[in-house]
Amino acid sequence: MSDASRNGKYRIVHYVNQFFGGVGGEEKADCEPFTKQGPQGPGRLLEKRFREGNADVEIVATVVCGDSYFVEHQEDVLRDLIPLIRGYDPDLVVAGPAFNAGRYGMACGGICSSLQSLGIPAITAMFKENPGVDQYRKTVLIVETANNVTGMEEAVRKMVRLGIKRLRGEEIEFPKAEGCFEQGIRKNYFHAEPASGRAIAMLLRKITGDPFETEYPIPFFDRVDPRPAIADLKGITIALVTSGGIVPTGNPDHIESSSASKYGKYSLDGLETLDARTHQSAHGGYDNTYANEDPNRVLPIDEMRVLEKELGFKRHPWYYATVGNGTSVDNARKFAKEIAVELIRDGVQAVILTST
Amino acid sequence: MAHICSIITISQTVGANRIVPAVAIPHPLGNPRLPPAEEKELRRNLLKKALAALQTPIEGQTVFS
């Protein structure tokens, strides 16, 4: 912290929406940003609780912005507000709590995320279903709150506890233990107890019905309803997509052999088959010998061509490929979204996806 | 979409609906131990199974083995 010429006080800037800033309710949601000196609304409670926690803080300014105005002009608002907030030279910025107010949550997250990347500690608080949580939990410490303002006292208490740690420059290694949403950041460290001992202890808790916490939560996967069956293959366009890493020789897009950050789109125009000269595998998660020898073993162009002629469906002249090897679910989801949009745009009615 | 894949459980976990089990991880649509003509036949049959899966009405995740 920088406490020169401040009488040792920590300086806090507080961000609130039009409601908590005392401007008005939904009818004032298009209120442009402005600043007030000192604490406003929940800021007074924040300041009080900070002081009760033996942190000598001062809320030097409260920044207020209408919820609709923020989300409709996010770029402009951030461009104006971030330097303004920095001008107060804050040791910490607190936004919200936003509870389950979606636009407010997006605003709090946006402000904190921008400040964090400039090295200014910033915290906020929201209800778990606030869209701001999904959007910003990875970059911002977000305290979990109740879904409405009746949870103010508890939210402020948790924010103050977290805020004091941040003011003191403590690293927050376990966001959950601080009442925050997990950030999905994995850090390696040495645990006093070997994994085998921890696993057995966890198993025993499970057997006896005691609560236990997994050390490795499984990501949540979407489910989609099955598409209706295709009545007739004649005349429809079928595309091939693979996570098996089949790329043109030389891997022109440099798709990574593991933890892929991209996919490629490659022409099949005029190709009746793939062979060791034209294509190769870029995948680092299996022995490539057989795929390099005959890439049709992963991306079956040769027999697709034969079946096309026999059954009367049309070829899609492009295929998409990535490497499915430790690829993050987030990246995979992003690839799938982009690929699906293009395939639909290009009139493809069915896809065969091959995976190693 | 039909998913031809070597590890069925992964396909089920990520939510594919029409799943066709493949041959092996390094050669899902081939088998280097077979003579070329038989290997092509194997590949052709897997593709036909995937095409049939696309033409089959299903209620939920289905493995077409």
C-alpha cells in the first residue's frame, strides 16, 4: 500500500449504481456516471465495518452510474471512469454489492476487471446467478451474496474481511475460503499430506456420510436435445470435423500438439483421399505413426467419397480440425460455437465428428 | 451430428447424442494390422454406421455399437 501523506489511512473508492447512489430506481437507470465525495448509501456501512475491523480506511469517493447507461455504453464509461478512479490513488476499489441485479453485476465486474489489470486491487460481491459472476469470476474476486438487499449486512461483512486482506497485500490463494467464487486457477504447491492419505481420508468421510470437498471439481458440461433424424441422405450436405489433429502437411496454422488454442479450416476440394504426403497428425496425445501413414484412419475422406457417390449426399468442401488433447472446455466450446455457426451458414445439414 | 470416437465415456460426458464406437485411439477409423482392402471395408462400415445413426430417431444419448 502507498500511505504517504495520507495520515496512514487506506483510500477506498466505492462504485454503486443509481439506486444505491441515491439517484432513483429503474426510471433513473440511464443516469450518466458522476462522482460524489465520501461514502454514499452502503458505503457508509462499509466504512464503519472496515473501521470496526481495525482497518483505518476512508472512502474518498463514490462513483455512481445508472445500470442501463453502463451496459449500453460500457466502453465509453470505462474509458472515462478508470482514469477518474485512478486519480483518487485508491488502495482498494469496492464495487457493489450487486446481489442479483444483472446489469449492476456486469458493471461491478467490468470496473473491477479493468482496475485489476492495472494493478489496482478491486473486489465486488454478487449472487451466484448474477451474469456478472460467469463473466468476471476468473479475473475478479467476487464475494458470494444473497440474491437481494436483505443480505447486505452479511455481504458487507465478507467484503470487509476480504478487503482488509487485500489492503494488507495478502495473497488470496483459496477464494472459496474467503467466501468468494472460485476463479478456476490451479496452482502447484506441496501439501504436507500425500495425495494417497488425502484420498483415503476423503473416501472415509464419504463412506460415513460426512461432508467432504473434492480437490478437483469436474467441469459442468452442457446437454443438448438430440436433433431429429435425417429422413433422407440424398442431396444433403455432410461435413467432417475432427479432434484428432489431422492437418495439411506442415501444420500451417501451428495448431498446438496439446492444450490447443485454435482450430483449422481446410479445403477438401478435389481431394479423393488423404495420404502421407498431403496430410499429417498434429496431435501430441497418441502415437501418430498410423495416422501419418494413412490420415484416412482418423479423417476418413477416402470412404466418404465412395459413400457420397453411392448414397447421393453432397460433400462439404471444407473440414475443420483441432487437437483434442488437454484442450480446455472453454476453448473447445468456443471452437464449437464458431464452427457450428459457419457450418449452418454454409448449408451443412449433418456432421460426422471423429475423435481419437 | 454423429460422433465416431475411441473413448465412449468421454463422448458421453461432453454430451454427444449419437455415438459410434471407433477402433482404437491412434487409428479410430482404421486398423493397420488388416490388409488394405479389409481396412477400407472396416472404415466404410463405421461411416455407414454413423450415417445410419444420423437417420435414427433418438430420445437421448445413444451408443450405436
